[in-house]
Amino acid sequence: MRSNDGLERGDGLPVRPVPGVVALPEPGLPFAQALEQVAAGPMLLSLVQQLSRDEGLLRAWALAGEPALPSTSAGGEGLTSARAESVVLGDARLAIVQACARLESAVAALKATAVAAAYGQIATATAETVPGAARGGGAEASARAEMALALRMTERGTAAMVEGAVLLTSRHPGTRWLLAEGHVSPAHARVIVDEASVLADEDIPALEAVVLRRAPERTVSELRRDVRRAVAKLDPRGAAERHADAVQQRAVRITPLPDGMAEIRALLTADEAQVVCGALDRIARDLPTADGGFAARAGSRADALVAVCSVLLDPSADGDFLPALARTAAPVAVQVQISAATLLGLAEDPAHLVGHGPIPADLGRLLASDGTWQLAITDPDGRLLDLHKLRYQPTAAQRAHVIGLWLHCGHPTCSVPASRCDVDHTVPYNHDEPDDPGGGHTTCRNLCPRCRLHHNLKTWWGWTTTPLPDGTIAHRTPLGRVYEARPEPQPCAA
């Protein structure tokens, strides 16, 4: 995801605002961009405080950044804004929220440095002044207890805070810089530190080189996928060993909850979990209605799970749907993407399990060996042949192509798997003139997976989408901001 409001250097990294400099909004510099150019620090904090308290100042600054147009009112003179005043003010208030988020990030980086320094100093002082504290980790335990009392935190929470701060400041200079400048949130930084904790120190620079360039434009869940894939690629042997250890922890547990409820947690391998959920979805479609005694609502995995277990334990239960399901249902599809080199054993790059994320190469080869291969016929430019231009509903081949290309919902930051999305027209289909030369055709280039929420945003709620020549889709919001989304590189790519 890329916003047209963001500032970038020539190498693609964010621009560092100049401390102590404030550029006032003007027609060539909208309010949001002017505020973004103020460095995260005392001056930005003061500006946010003043703008939040003074409605008149906020309105004046926000409108000053708008391009002016001649008034079109009858007999009217003067200039009007290109956007409605309510839209301009909404955009300005959103910019203030963004500024607050940058301040939070800067404070989080400062706090991490202070926590790591305080922990080290307190542990050193304890080891020097308390006899025997230097042995068996006593000084470190005492330092954590000291900080826990001062911050009114639990011992466990303090230990996690200290560990994260020490790792961030000692192993992740690039991540800490982005955090201090407000380009990533504390949650982004935690994801990088936590997911990279299994790597050796010498692998961290390579990890940051891979993931940090895009980190400012990624959501936390997207960044987690990026980091996990990079970790698996940097340490394939370790990933395989960790997977083998994790398999031994497979279990199903029940936890009592309030209100007469309970939670069942099943820890399975990624492919097993896909099979279970796919089977429950299919069973749920064939369940009787609530009047028949089973399904409280259509498509419920919970109802399907209870129905199957009830039939197994109670022969008198209504299980007529199970024999029919067994006779007619096709096997649940588990989709895995793997590079040819990894499939042939020439590389150990992580494979990608659709709906889950990166998996070790060995598991990917195992799943691929039991798969059904499909031949895709393309033109000389590598595009899937598209022979049904004028139809509204995409063909099965088109849907498979679009899902395989995008992997997730095509709305910026959305992580809903493409297999659970609507296949939507980026340029709306012209039902009155299907052969409209202006576009809107049912072609793979004009199709994009969108979850129901983001499909509705485009269809009903004022969002517009425009395809760009390089395959990127530009999303324009009702506030006039433009965000871009493009298909991710195939996760099994080298």
C-alpha cells in the first residue's frame, strides 16, 4: 500500500523531516503534507495540542492548503475550495491522528532506549553492591523486580518489556530508527523483534535489508508475513527444525469461559488446519436448518463441528447429511505454492500455504507431491488467455488466475484471503453496453478479489478504483486521498 501523501527519498526510504522547521499550509502544500514534514518531537506535540484546542486555527490552516477555484454562485465573487469544507476538515483531523501516531512511535523508541539503559545500569549496580547478586542471574532478576515495582507492572510483563527493549536497541538499529522517526508503530517494531528472535545476530542486517524498505507502508499483519518469510528464507534449516519440534506439541484443549461457554483450541500443522476448516465449511453447507435441530445459522463451523461429533457419539442423532457428504463431496483443496527449484530439491526457499503463509520447504514438497497439477496456457507476454471478454461472471479459469495473482483482498492493507473474496471488476462492468470500448470488461486484468466490506466500499460508499498501466490499482477515498495496491510478488519466488 502506498499513499500519495507520503514523502520518500530517491532510494524509496521515508524522508526525515527537519527538526525545528514548520512549513505552513498553502495551495501548493496541503495541510496533511505540511504536518507530515514536522519532525516527531516537541514542536509537533505543541502543534497538535494547539490545533486540537483551537478550532479556528485548524480550520484556517486546513483551508489554506486547498487549491482555490473561482466561485460559481450567482453574482458571487471570490474563491472557493476544490473540496467541500467538511471533507477538508475531516482530512485535517485524520492528519492530526497520524501526527499523534508518529509521536507515540517516537516516545516508544525513546522509552526502549531508556528501559535498556536502566535495566543494564540497575543490574550492574546490584552486582557491585549486593554480595552474591552477580551469581545465578540474581542481579538481572533484582533489576526486573525493581522496574516492575516502579512501573506498577507484573514481573512477566516487565521481563517481556526489558527483553524487547534490549533486542531492539542492540540488534535492530534500522527498526529503531524507523520507530524513532515515526515511520512505523510500536506494534510493527514488536513484530520484527519477536519474529527475528530465532535468528543469529549476524542474520539481522540481512533481515532488516529485506523487510524495512516496505515496513512503513505495511500493516502489522502484512509485516508479520514479510518477516516470517524472510526468517524462513534466511534460516531454512532452523525453520525445518522448529517445525519438527512444533509438530510434537499438537493438541486439542478445552478452556472454560463465562456465560456457559467454553473454548476448544486445536494446535495443528498448517495443512491439517486448512483441511479441518475446509471440511467444516463444507459440512455446514449441508446441515439441516435450525428447525431441523442442528444449525443455528448458515455456514457455522461451530455447528458443523458439534453436528459431526454428535453423530459419532449418539447413533440416534440425525446424521443423514454425513453419508451424502461422503458420497458426493470432492476432497478439500489445500493450495500450496512452491518454486520449481525448491520442488526439485535445488533450493530450500520457504513454500507458501494459501490462507496461512510461509511453511518450511520440506512440508511444501510433501504437500506438492500429493497435489493435482494444472497447466496454465498463456500468450507470449505471459498473460493468461482470456476468451470470454463480454461475459459478466468470470470463468473458473479467470477466478483461479486472479486469486493466484493477488492472494489477498485487493484493498490496501486487507489480509482476507482471496479465496474468500468476491472477484470484482476494477472498472465497473457496463451492463447496458457489454462491449463498451471504455472498459469494464470481464478480463483478468480488470478483475480483482475484494472482500465483501471493501467490495461495498467501491460499489456503494464513495470509493473509486482505477487500474494503472503497471497493474497497480489506485483507490481514491471520499476524502480525496489516493492509496495504491498491487499484487504481491509470488511468495515462493526467489
